[in-house]
Amino acid sequence: MNDWYMLTLVGEDRPGIVAAVTQALYEQGMTLGEASMLRLGGNFTVMIMVGGAEDAGQIRQALAGVVERFGLRMHVDPMAGGLHQHLAPNVLVRVVGADRAGIVAQVTGRLAAAGMNILDLDSDVAGTAEQPIYVMQIAGISETPLEQLEEALQDLTQSGVDVTIEPVETLVG
Amino acid sequence: MAVLEILKAPDPRLRQPASEVTTFDDELRAFVDDLEETRLHGPGAVGIAAPQVDRLQRVVIVDCSHTRKPVPNHGHLVLINPEITEWEGHEIGREGCLSVPDYTGNVFRASRIRLTAQDLEGRHQEFDMEGYEARAVQHEIDHLDGLLFLDRVVSRRTDLFQRKTYRKAGEPAG
Ligand SMILES: [Zn+2]
């Protein structure tokens, strides 16, 4: 059981999907690795590392009933890598501002150019339909001093977007 | 001096409450030396608690004087029978644990605490702590009560929505 598959399921959010999916995998003797379920735009989305399968087809077969019952779309890929490969971020970037096109590309582009490796990005639109507020959190690893990251984002700050950058010091005890 | 074995979750011994120290003798001091050597042996731990090395006594070591960015701290502390008497505010921070390899998560802790403890001679002490050092002490005292940071981890989405104030870079955590 050293090969992992990346299972992606997307669909309308309804109660019981995760339970049905994991039960079906369990019944076929498959195991779960890391998983992340999120509601995006009211939709159910989940990505799960699945182990213990002969091939991708076996996973699709195991989930065929659940996929049909809940009206999900399914994607299964063999994947490189595995468990125990966590990286701890050392920088957290927060972006808050009026929603406008291109903001993610501008922020991430500047961060990449400044040498930051993004591990985790969470972006959302808060506020109301008339007055949307854009909220984004980016955690990553950067050897570049924070001051230089700040400098790289400075012109965005001047254009009405609030950007804060702070170090993340993981406490081990 | 010796490097002691660190118990790893889900070892049930990490889940037991530790008892108070009543005897302040050479044996205790020798143990604290070993505990310190064990703390320094691993990768960059700012604290360690006696139950992590299978000694169910209320003894912890905390040292926040060597962080990447300097933080307010009281230097190297051996805290016997530590007790938090006051809490104030709360903030989120990222934690890991010598007893939980290869996992880190976000945890809410009190921003400021008042702490009483005894030193290795049994003398009573009091500290006002904030931020990172206060977090370290709360993490270690949890070990004395059979708790792990895993019991308090919140999802990153929780972090996003619960943090209501957006600080400018450079301002103190709070
Ligand atoms: Zn710990």
C-alpha cells in the first residue's frame, strides 16, 4: 500500500456525502491519507488521498453508487508523493480590500517574484453583493526578509488594498 | 545527564494528569537536567513537560529567549507546580509538539497570563507573560493536565473568520 491516488469530488452540497464516500472506500479495504473538504460557492468539494487501491478504476468502481446518488463529479489520478511531507510556513500574508479583478494574480505574482513559496491560499469574498470585500490569507515559506516582501506589495497597498505580512513562528513544546 | 525518551501520541500516558511536586531534592534537580538535555536534543523546542518523558509530575521547562524574531520573555525557566491565576485576551498561533511529530496546527491561547510557580529550590515565584511565551507556558501546562495541542487545533477557516482585527505589520500581536 505505497501508492496513493488523488480523489476529487465536486457537487451540490448535501448532508451525508463525506460519510457515504468514506464508508464506501472503507468497505473496499481502502485507506484515507490527507483530506480537505471545503464549501466553495455553496458547492461541496473534497480532495482525498486514497491508498490501498489496485488502480484508479477500483476507486471509481467503489464510489460509483455514491456518485450517482449524490450527483457528484469524480476525478481520480495517480499521484506522486505521500504522507509525512508537511512543510511549516514561516510567513502569513493577509489581504483585505474592495473586490476587484486581478487581485489574486497581482499579490501572488509579486510574492513569487520576491521568492515566497505559497503553501496554502484561502481566498473569499465577504460583505454584500453590492459591497463585496475581498479577503485572502496566504501562508508560505520565504527566505526573503519580511521587509522585502512588504516592499514588493507596497504599490498594491497604495491602491486601496490592505496587506499585512507577519512572521509565523511555530511553537514546538 | 541523559537524553530521555519522548512519549508519542496516542500513548495513553500523555493523557494522565500529573501530580504536584512536594520534594525539592537532588533527584529532582538531576531529572530537570535530563529534561533540559532532552528538550535541546530535538529540533528547536521552546518547552518541554515532565509527562512527555513519562514522569507524571508538575515540572516544565520553557525558554523563549532564542526565537527567530525576539519576543518578550523571562529567559530560561524551570517551572515547578505552575499555575495560571489570570487570563486575558486570546490569539491564534501555530503550534507543534515533540510528542506529535510531523504535525502543526493553529491554536487559540490567552494573550496574557499571570503565572505562579516554584523554582528548583521550592521558592514561590510570580510572572506576567504575554504572547509567545504565554503560549508556550499554556502548551506545557496542558501536558500536566493530560491535554495535547491536538485537542485545541482549529481549522484554518476558523482562523480566517474569527480574527476580526487586521493588524498593520509591525504592531504587536493582540
Ligand atoms: Zn507539547
